[in-house]
Amino acid sequence: MKHAARTALVLAGAGAGAAALRRLASPPTDPRRGERWMVVTIDRPPMDVLPEGRPPRPLDEFGDALEITVRPAPGDRGTELAARLRGGVSPARTSLPSRLAGKDPRQEVRRALREAKSLLETGEVMRSDAPPTAREETIGGRIVGLASRRSGGEGVL
């Protein structure tokens, strides 16, 4: 019975992985996908988010390449800081291969938004330590280490 349970688990994992790859590899149904706003909620009043009308340092480094808006978050829960690249991004630059290679320009905008949130809320950019499971001497450790390093561009594993 143990062998059957392992086989079922492996097949379920393979099916879930195939579904995720199919979703990522399929062409976007929304032609304006590259024009979407990326948003973070910051636990500060709006006047603290854009002091003197300038965005926080990580976003200011983009110069005029970004459109930035600030608005109160729903339910009086801080401020929403939104950014998007001016002119949008071509579908080829947002494709799965571009994302996996770290060449999707939206990844840098997401990183800058996360860093701006961290700076405004804590005064520093918080970085996580390598997970203890990421020992390179095991296959599982290599996979976790690789996923952890790649998550910096997207903000998620």
C-alpha cells in the first residue's frame, strides 16, 4: 500500500506541475497585460509615502520610465503605492522564458515596490537568510536554493 500511495502522490505532483507550466506558458488572454499596475500597501499615511512629491529611492531610480500613483488603502489601512512601466511591455518580454531568465522588466518594478515598502515601514530593506534546507550537498537542497535565489525577481517562490 505504501508504494501505491507514493505513486499517487508523485502523479498528483506531476499533474499540478504540468497545469502550472501550461498556465504560465499559454499566451496572455489580456493584450494589456504588460500595462497593469503593480501595487503594494504601505502602513503609512499618503504624505509619508511621497515626501516632497518624490517616490521612495528604489522607485526613484527608474526616473521617468515609471508612472506612480498613491491613494489611501481601503478601510483606512495605510496607503496604496502603485507603479507601472510607461508605454507597457511587449508580450515577448513578459513570456515564460523571459521571466525564468530574469529578463522581464516588470520583475525589477516588483522588486523596487517591495524595497520601497520595506524602507518606508522599517527604515531598511529586509533580506531573508538562506533557508536551512538549502544545503547544496543534497538534490532537494539544490532545488530549494535555486528556487530561493529565483524568488527575488518575482517576490514569490
